[in-house]
Amino acid sequence: MDRSARSYRMAAGAFTALAILVSACAAQTGGGATPAASQAPGSTASATGAAGGAPEVQIGHDAKLGDYLTGEGGKTLYLLTKDTPGVSTCVDACAATWLPFTVETGESVQAGSGVTGALATAKRPDGSMQVTYNGRPLYYFAADGAAGDANGQGVNDVWFVVSPAGEPGGAGASPPASDGGYSY
């Protein structure tokens, strides 16, 4: 391979990496994961988006996990057991893998059918407003590609889907043997 072909491939790889980084940052600051059109087999999750475009929290269901909360585009929502009410401990590199479910200042989030817990927001260290459920900050997992994916369940024994009661969910689910390269 000659030098110009090698340079071209290196430039193309750098551009691709930059595009992925920009996309991930846009998803994080734009309120969470990008909506997906499909669902994982064996799960149900309603589409979100209440009247006026406010994000909506819904209830999804999976045979192994039971009922759990979903956010935009039916994406699975998670909680971090190390968080305290209204305070996220997932910042910097952690927040690049575990995307905080955020809304714009002054924007509200709606409760879908069966969602009875208290939805609110809490200010993150970076100034963004993270959605909370019964005081627990909510997150998306970067490795979940579609509605119904729950690849973050049990990671490091601290990340769990959120039950409709606002507690760590996933009855009958066992944590993965490893964290798949994703750390707290």
C-alpha cells in the first residue's frame, strides 16, 4: 500500500471516529438516546413523546426482566445504585457510557400509562437537568441499540433497569458474567 492510500485510510478512520464522538455528544446533550424504529424480540415498549413534544416515560416489559421504565424511543432506562436521591455520581467518562436522561431547562417530562412514581429533574455537575424517578437519576446505556435492549442490566452489580416502583428491576435476570468492557 502506498503512502497516499495509507494517509487516505487514516484520514477516513479519524473522520469516522469524530463523527461517532459528535453523535454521542449530541445524544447526551439532546436528552438521551436517539429514538429507534424497532424493538428487540420478546419485549414491548411504547413509543414516547407526549403532546407538545415533551419526553415521556413509559413502561416496557421483558419476559426475563419483567416491567421496567423506558424513555425516548422506547429505550431502556437504568439507575445506578451508587447514586443518592437527586444526585448523580456518574460524570465524565462514566457519562459517556451511561448517558444521563436530560431535558432542557424548563422542559417537563410526562408520565405514560402506569407510571405512578414522581418524575422530576435534578441539576448535574455540568449544569444540565437530569430526569429523576422517585428521586433516582435516570440513564440510558450506550450499548443499547434499539427499543427493548437491556444490555446494561446488572453491569458491575450497580446498574439496573428501573422498576415501576423506582427500585432496581430485573426480577429473574442474572447479571452478566462481565461488564463487556463498560465500567462504572
